[in-house]
Amino acid sequence: MKNLAVVPPLAIARGERAWLVDEAGNRYVDAISSWWVNLFGHANPRINAAIIDQLSKIEHVILAGCTHEPVVALSERLSKLTGLGHAFYGSDGASATEIALKMSFHYWRNAGQTGKTQFVSLQNGYHGETLGALSITDVALFKDQYAPLLRQSTQMPSPDFRLAEAGESEEDHALRCARMLESYLQHHSKTIAAFILEPLVQGAAGMAMYHPVYLARARELCTEYQVHLIADEIAVGFGRTGTMFACEQAGVKPDFMCLSKGITGGYLPLSCVLTTDEIYAAFYADETARGFLHSHSYTGNPLACRAALAVLDIFEQDKVIEANRVRAVRFSALLEPVKRHHRVRHFRNLGMIWACDVAEAKPGFSVRAYQAALKNGVLLRPIGNTVYFMPPYVIGEEEMMQMAAAALSILDEIE
């Protein structure tokens, strides 16, 4: 908060596609999709039209004992995309994590395995900052102050390729980490309800990327040892990794999938937890206490659901995943000078995410890099010494060139 006295908030007046415009008329490329939520640009006419149409019908109605067409349509389309037959809606990513954790715990209780109360996650993982989500998050900056309030959980070694041993391939490192997960499950599976992870990219860890084989082995191990697999696709879902959902790249279906951020194209708060018929059936009972009792006032909000449906329409009609592959090749080519820069370590790309670590970055680097990028007309928020790009899918040649130039400026001028 004290930093705001030195670096005041950027006063944004409006947005246009991939651009943000401040009150003085200065324009900035939204290179991080307004914290990874915006998919198809600001003031997108198709999403605007869907929300305006819904406003004339019903803005919100309780989803306990009521339903409405947008939430039904969205649930059916998400089910078709993921193969997971049931949806439970919340308001944001952390609430989705809370829902998945509670649902997993309650499933095992209803199944008579009351000893399965513990959770396992990855080192350096991030799943939100409410108390349950923070209990399985492993980012000290967010977690340490609240440690007395949190449940204990266990963290497994991260398959982040930056942590590989000398001479170890990305796949070999992932498999070695999977063997350590296997060893832990062999000895503790009777007390573990679920293993939660961010598929392929650990965002808050500095866009840590890893080989899909880890995800495939995690699925096999969770099935073998009767532990739920929770895929936190909050940040990586909806095309960020080059496929609609990151799990597709490992050919796996989790027991729970958490979605948020890009689900409404960055327009309205919405999250969703998708799960299987088997898990749903465990709550289908006469006793109220066996049901999943969890409430959000704005669950399944019609406006948010219409925005999400418009997002899915754009994916289908514009063949977005295929178009992004072309964009990714072009932006990677423009970033070649960045990749070759003497201060860059671990340059990496997956789908529409690019990141690199800056060597010899002094304390306060992220703030100085943020300010330098603004001077170059780009909104960036480095994570520690990691500079990353996660732009909207409407990004064009002009914006790509400006982002690449901003990155080079940061590398050349900061320290």
C-alpha cells in the first residue's frame, strides 16, 4: 500500500480491444489481460451485445429452487467440452478452490472413508487467498502471515523445469517428481482426499512450466490410490496453454476442474467447479446432511453466464485455438532478441503465455520494470524477476512489436 504513494494507480478511462486508455489519453497494451481474465479485448461488441440482451430479460435470480436458460446452456456446453457432467457455480477462483476441496472431503465422508481429510498440492503452487485455498497454496509472501489460521497440507516437489538437475530433460525431471508423488501416496493415501495442481503452468510461481507427462502420471496415481485429482484451470483454461483446457495436452480427465478468470472474457465475476457423475451420485440422498451445502448469493448469475456463452461462441465461430497458434509463432519470432539477451534465463512459451527470468535483478525490480513498460506503452506486472506476457487473443502485429520493444527496454535499462 505504501508503494501507491510513489507509484500511483493508473487511472483507466476506457478500453479498446487490446488497449487500455488512461484519463490523460495515453494508451497501453494490456499485455497481461488485466490479470489473465480478458480473452477477446476490452469493449468486445459480441460480449457487450449478449449482456445487453440479457439485461432486458433477467439480471439475477436465486439458483436455489430456481433456474434459468443461460446457466443451463452454459453447464451443458462446459460438460460437452470437458466430459464432466455436473457444474457448481461460484464467484471467483478462490471460491472455486474452496468448493472443490469441500466437495472432495464430503464425498469421502459420504462414502464411509472418513479418514480421508488431507490435501496435497505442489510446491510453489497458488490456488487463492481465502483460508481453505491458502492452506494448499505454497507462496510464502501470501501465506506466512496467516499460518496460525490455516490447515496443514503437504506439498510435493514441483515439476517446474527450471528446477531440473544438470543434464536432466524436462520429461525426466517431471517423471522424477512424479515418482516422489507416488512414494508419498503409497504411504499416506488412506488419509488423503485430493491432490490439487495447476496443469502445465504454475502462474504465481513465475509462469513455471512443466511437461504434460507429470499430469498424466498424476492422473494414473490418483486413480490407483483412490485420491481425487483437482485440476485448477482457473488461470490456464480457455486456450491459454494452446488447447481449450491444459488437461487436454496430457489426455486426462480430472475428478474436479476449477474454472474462472477467462470464463466470461474478463467481463463479470464467475467461477465453476465441474465434476463427475460418480461424485454427484454420492450427494444424491434423502438426508439433507449428505447433500452439498454451499451457497453463493450470485451463484450462476445470468449476466455472467451470458457473457460466458458469448465467449464460447467466439471460440467456435472464430476458430480461436487455431488462430492463436499463428499468433504464437509470430510473437515468438518477435521475441527472439529477448530470448538471446544476455540477462535472460529460462525463456519459455506455452500457447499464449511467454515468460523469462531476468538475471541479476535487484530488489524492487518488478516495480521498476512496471514503470519502464508503462513508458513504452505496455501494461506489465512482473512476478519477482520474471517478466511474462499473457495478452488477449485479439493481439495484433502492432501490439506484439510494442510488447517486444518494451521487454528489450526493461532488459537494457533496468539496472
